[in-house]
Amino acid sequence: MLLEKKKELLELCIRASLLAGKEILKVYNSDFGVEQKKDDSPLTEADKNAHLSIVAELQKTGFPILSEEGRDIPFKERKNWDYFWMVDPLDGTKEFVKRNGEFTVNIALIHKQQAIMGIIYVPVKDELYFGAQEIGAYKVAAYSLIENVDFESLLDTENKLPKKVNRNYTVVASRSHMSSETEDFIAEKRVEQGEIDLTSVGSSLKLCMVAEGLADDYPRFAPTMEWDTAAGQAIVEATGGKVIEWESKISMKYNRPDLLNKWFLVTKA
């Protein structure tokens, strides 16, 4: 894909993520109700409205869309997709329900099973992470971008990731999925590195912390879905980091028959 086409698509999905964020905040700042999906995970009006908002923008590209809120597309239909959008309109619905602000809008462009472009928007903080092959990864304040995405101005070196941060070796882990395997990983890192810091944060913000240079590793030895990680992987890899399957040690791939991810490790190395 030509570089100018990538920039054009990034502009469009930045706008899509910000519009979805507006829909999410409308619900977040109201007295909203919570439904339960078949898997007992929560669903709110914000998930639905954000999904519709994103689809309205991304369908302009002509690429297929695979979203958490439209997950039932059979593999026999999607297996021959060349390019497609992988979307989680509200990643961290549990955090949304808790009103702790740790939820995101995730949009990724997948090409031949690779996440080549990613957008993660944090509505409560109005922070935008984006990254793509040949462009790099960036973090910007997102205010005013909906009306006019001046893309070239976003590529300022001040916005480029990762940032240099003076800190101890840091592992970021899921607050609600601290498995025994994760504890073993942390114990091994303490042997290797000496003193390490351990931090927790919700949703795809864990991948953002590695991309930003605030953490070294994010081990995930618990279930996730493809739309939970695709955007973050594109951003991490645009910084030179890696998202690898824990057992095979190969880069995570997408649009598999089973959309459930295997265990993985996000690392800046």
C-alpha cells in the first residue's frame, strides 16, 4: 500500500475513533443501563452507538469490517479478505461500567493476517495513539481533530513514540486476570532484572504503555479476542516492539478461524 494511501486511511480512522468517543461519552455521562451478552460480559448503549458510528465512517473505504459488535461473520466468508478493518468500538466495557476512565476505542487495519495500522483513542483523557508501518507511532492530544485532521502536523517528533522515561524495569498486567502463570513470569523477571515495578491498567492501555515506553513487558496468559489486541499490536510494532504468541514465539496473526487469541507477550525488546 502506498504511503499516501496509508495516511489517507489513518486520517479517516482517526476521525472514526473520535466520533465514536463522542458517542461513548454521551452515555458515560448519563444514567446508563447495562445488558449481559451470551458470554456474560457487559454491553451498554455506548458499545452499540460507537459501533454504528465507526461503521458509518469505515464503510467509505470499501474494506470489510470485523467488529466485536458484529462478530458473527463466518470464516468461510472472511478467509479470503485481503484488507479489512478490525474494530473494538468500546474496549474495556467493565472499566466503563466502573466509570474509571480506562476504556478505549480500537481500530486496526489488517492485511494478510498482519495488523499494519492501529488507532487507540482514550475518550475520557482525549488522548490518541496511532501507528503504522513506514509512518511510526505517535501519541497526541485529540481535541479539535474531528473537524480537521491535519495529519502532517501530528507527525511532529514531540509526539513520536516511544518516549524516553527514567524508571525501573516495569511489567504491566491485567487487574482482573492475574493468573499464576503471570505471577511466575513476574518472579522470573525479578530474578533477571532485580528490582522491577508492577503496574495495572485496563483495556488496551496496557499495550499503549509498552508502546509509549512506560513499561517493558505485558504478559497476557488469559483469554482475549483478536479485536482486543490488533490496534495495539500495530502501534507497538510501529515503535519497534513485538507482540508474540507465548508458545510459538511468532508474531500474533489475525483473521484466524477461531478469533480467540492464544497467550501472548507484548515487549519493547
